[in-house]
Amino acid sequence: MTGSPQRPLLFLDVDGPLIPFGAAPEQYPAHATGLEPLDSDANPLLARLDPEHGPRLAALPCEVVWATTWMADANECIAPRIGLPQLAVVVWPEPSDIDDQDERNGLHWKTRTLVEWAAGRPFVWVDDEITDTDRAWVAAHHPANALLHRVDPRRGLTDHDYAAIESWLRRLF
């Protein structure tokens, strides 16, 4: 028997899924992690990071990958606050003419890159900007299973989101 198949990927956005936004500020609890920065230039939204996300994400049967404009900063600013190790990071290509065409067609600017990065592996994409256009494009261009899971940015990842993601991942095995 050859080696075991690679685990599915979970492409994770930060703003929206982990740092909720868009509702009244008083609706968001502040979570103390002991890693709060001391300087006044720190991002005040980091207090919205719920440290419970780290263990929940780590318990999922997949490889978590940052798919965010935070890029490598997610490993420096987000991962320690929620108890995740350093994760792989999707590096976004420079904008091109195809991006302009995709935008006119309603395709998210991350979609093509995530399918390419997955290289045929099953994946979950957790983001607050996913549309049916992205789902249709992935279904037509990705040979493996994919779940594009849209999170309400006003709430971030919820118990319902985790249940849906975990259920989908477990069905792969």
C-alpha cells in the first residue's frame, strides 16, 4: 500500500470569519488573550478574536491554510491569539487583466488562486464574500470535492458553521 491520501484543505479568511464586522461595535465582545499589543497603533479589531476558534479549527480533520489579505501577518497576529501554530499561507498574485474580467463576471478575486493552490485536493473555503458564481466556477474547474462556505461577517464563525464544515469533511472519509 502506498502512503495515505493528503488531508483536505481548509482555506480560511480572517476578516469576517474570525474578526466579525458590520454590526454595532457594542455587539462584539472583547476577548482577552494575554497577547494584546502594548502600542497604540495596534489593530483594535483584534480584540474580537475569540480564542476558542483555534482549538475548534485544529480539531477539524483537515489542513488549515490562511487565505486572507493578512497573508503572513495572520501567522504573527492571529495564530498566537487563538492558539494555532504557524500555518501555510496563500500568496496572492499581482492583479491581472483576467481579474478585471472575473470581477465583471462576478467571480471573486481569490477563487482561481485557491483552486490552483488546492492542486486537485478536496477543500473547504471559509469566507464572507463567496457567491454562487464562485461555487459554479469551482464545480466546473476543480476535479475534487469542494465546499465554499459563506460566513455572515456580522457574526463570524458560529457553532452552525463549524457543524456544517465538520460534517462535510467527515463525509470525505
